[in-house]
Amino acid sequence: MKLKFLGSGTSQGIPVIACHCEVCNSLNPKDRRFRSSALITTAAADKILIDCGPDFRLQMLENKEEQIDAVLLTHEHNDHVIGLDDLRPLIFKRKKNIDLYCQKRVADEIRLRFPYVFADMKYPGAPAFNLHEINQNFTILGTEIIPIEVIHGTIPIFGFKLKKLAYITDASFISTTEKNKLKGLDYLILNCIRKEGLHSSHFILPQVLELFEELKPKKLYLTHISHHFGLYDEIERELPENVHLAYDGLELQF
């Protein structure tokens, strides 16, 4: 199986509109970050998307991806769901609905934000989704998915574990029960918005490094990175062994 980072930035992306900091002005492609999203390719070549934000269309075009078979949604914030309408060309090509998997609260929000998808009388160009509400382990296309409940500020959201890889974004707290599901991993992917300065709804670097020491994955990759974090090349030199910044287009085999 393979995970590709389609985006590794925060809700504003990098560069940030009207910002002229050294990160936003960087010419290094690893400092340019779409909003956070990842694409899983299974052993059977099925494609499972994790989150579908406002950059989804460009992410697919830039990565020359042409297939989505199912979508996992971590939570309902716009930078993780507002690109769902751009699944239309793939739905039309498939000639069948795309399955979305999420918490009940998130499913309710999807119905509110995309009412035309679920209308009794739909216009011909509307996307078509099957919403699946999840709260326990489940299987997609032969792949077992283990939801990991984390806290994002004040709301519970999901990360997802597949085999020995876990993908967690927008977390600020993980309970002991859920941490136990994250031990023995080959890859832990975890949000880290910046190096320092407490944040109400996201981990910062010292908190992430504490989790790395506690959970002991073979490798830790940081995502949901803001322009306040610093330049990719400089931060990579500062990070401990086996801790890395993710970047758009990076692929992990697992």
C-alpha cells in the first residue's frame, strides 16, 4: 500500500495570501503546501482519499491522479470537506456514487452544506454520494480502517489507522485509550502547526516530540504545517532522527 500527501498545509495553505514572509516567498517546492489531504493506494489499486478540501481539483491535476473510490473525512471544517463538489468528474466517469465515511455530526454538516446533492429532485450535474456514518472499525474495498478519536480544540474528530500507518490531522489531545492504538507503528503522521507558542486546537512541536518518545513509531511525519513553522530545509536539519516534515507529493510505502 502507498500513502501520498496531496497537501500538508494548514487551512490557509502556503503561500498565504498577501504574506511576504521567507516561507511564503520560498522558491523551494517543499515550502509550498496545499491544504491537508492524503491519498491511499491499496494493494488492489483502489484509491481512498482522506479529506477533500478547497485544493482538491488542483491536487488531483498536479499529481496526475484520475481515480477516487472512497473518501474518509476526519471532520467537517471547510479545509477538509469543501472540495467535495469537485468529485463530480470522477462520479460521472464511474457512473456511480462515491462512498463517504465520517462521523454522524460530519454527515449532518455535509447534508447542510451540499443540500443539492441530497435533494429529492436533483439537477443533472450534481454530485452523488453515499454517506456512511462510522464509530468503530470498518472495511473499505477489503482494507480495514481503524478510526482514532482525537480532540481538535473542543470537538472530537477522527484520525485513521491502516495496517501499521496512522494519519492524524487537527489534533490537540489524544486520550490514553486512543494512544494505545498508535503503538508499534511503522509510520505516524501527526499535525504540527508550528515550532512553539501554544495553540488551542493543534499540536505544536514540543508536544509532538513528546508523543514520538511515548508512542515510538519507526518514523514520524509532521503535516498540517503553517508558514510560521519555518523553511523546510532548515527545520529538517533541526528535527530528531526519524522525525520529518511531510511535503506535498511525498509518498510512503507501507
